Amino acid sequence: MGILLSVFVLLIGLVLLNYGSDWFVLGSSRIAKYLNISNFVIGATVVAFGTSLPEIITSVYAAYANLPGIAVGNSLGSCIANIGLILGISALISPIVIKHDSILKNGYIYLIYTILLFILGYNGFGFINGLILFILLLIYIVYTIRNGKIPTTVEEEEIKKISTTTAVIFTIVGLLSIIIGSELFVDGAKNIASFLGVSDKVIGFTLVAFGTSLPELVVSITAVRRKLGDIVLGNVIGSNMANIGCALAFSCMITHIPPVKFEMDINLFLVILMVAYMSKNLIIDRIKSYNINNNYKTNNIVDLKEYSKIGRIEGIFLILIYIVFILKISNIF
């Protein structure tokens, strides 16, 4: 396959992935409404996993094709892109205000999950590692369903305009588009990598990871323009949990994933940074409260209901980290 044809195949796959994921989310959300499933269950299942379907199916297909570099690069690379690029761009467009403590709790859970990921995969990922990650994801889903809502990214009015029959068609066509698109995308990326002499790991962490993260990017930009910062963070955290607990977990159940220590370090650093941004006002208020109680011997408590804001400066810093990561992984410096 020539380079031009490979690029064309890759682009067709990318188009199918993005439109397919949109159709799947829209159609399955309408079906959920028809079945009287609550918004909170829709968010915990359809939205988070719907936007992550490109990563999940692409990574699984790459694992079957014996391309572990693309499998881990797509799943873990998408997590890095979601925080460094997507969250960064969203904050740059408009500051993201955290209004609900449920978002903070989800952030803390995701941080713990990432630390466990770092420990489990430090020397590579095997079948047992994948099984543990998947089981922990199931526990997380049960927790979110019982303890709070994940913001939905699909407009209620848009859902109601679609009939149930149309929704079923959207769901089936969307899923088929995602499956076919992932195969085309991986095949195109593989051929381009071979032509350019680039390793499949580099292609996975750059081109494939960015391409399959586009649904999250579009959803997040739309949400932040409407001042819905909780949706941006909910989408990033939920999608990353799905990327790790499904895309990466299923991949290493199929084939052994070699260690990617630098990428694991960057991922953990970005998650710590994101959670610190989310919690900074709470931490400051705790310190103020501590100082008041100690210096003045009073029982005054600072209002801790003013949650944090991820502003444009924080967004720029996240984007810069992502750019440095891409330059480093591509051996540009």
C-alpha cells in the first residue's frame, strides 16, 4: 500500500470513528430515555464509554494485530491527550469552574486508580494486570451509580427529536462505523509508520492517540463554551477511566504490553497536576482555617464550598507539558 493510499485509509478511518461515536452516543441515549433509565445512569454508562469507544476498539484491534505499541499508545496516550491537550485547550477557551464536590471525589478516585496503574504496569502489562484494572473499573461504575451523577454531554432537546427507530439505526450504524473505522485507522497508521521508519509506539502515542481523542475534544470544547466545566472534567475523568479499564485492560488480556515507563511517569504527573488544580482552593481554605484556629484560638471555619477554577494559565501549562511530551516521544529532542 502506497503512502498516499495509507493516508487516505487513515483519514477515512478517522472520519468513521468520529461520526460513528457521535451516532452511537446519540442513538443509545435516546434508547435509554425510552427505557426510562435515569440521566445519571446514562452518564455513567453511555456518555463516558461512548466517547471512549474509538480508543477501546482501536486498542483491542491493535492487540489482535500484534501491535502492542499502538494498543498502549492509543489507550494511555489518549489519557495524556485528554488532560494535557483537551483539558488544557478547554481551560484556555474559558476557565473551568468546579461547582460540585462529586467531581472532586471522582478526581481523587481517578488519582488512586492511576497510582495503581503505575504500580501494576511498571514492568509491563499482562493478563492479570488487565483483569485487575477491569474489575476496578466495574467497582468505580457501581460507585458512581450509587453516589452521584456523571454529567451527560447530549442535549435533552436533541435526544427528544429522534424517534426510537431512528435511535436504533443510529446506534447500530454508529457501532459498525467505529469497528470499521478502527480497523482502517490502525492499518493506515501501521503502513505510514513502516514507510517512515517510525516505531508503532510513537505512532500510537501521537497520531492514533490524538485521532481517537477527537470525540472528547469536540464534546469538551462545546461544553466549556456553554460554561459547563463539570461536564468537561466529568468527560475527561470518565473517558480516561474507560481508556484504562477497557482499552488498555482488554489489550493486555490479549497480548503482553511492554513497559512504557516515561509515558507512565508523564500520565501520573498530569493526573496529580489536574487533581491539584481541582483542589487548590479547598487546600488553601483548609490552610486558612487551620491558621485561624491556631492563631486566634477560635472555632471560625472558612467557607469550604468555594471550589477551584482551572484558569487559562493552568491550561497553557497543561498544553506545554503535552507539547514537550510529544517532542520527547518523537525523539525531536
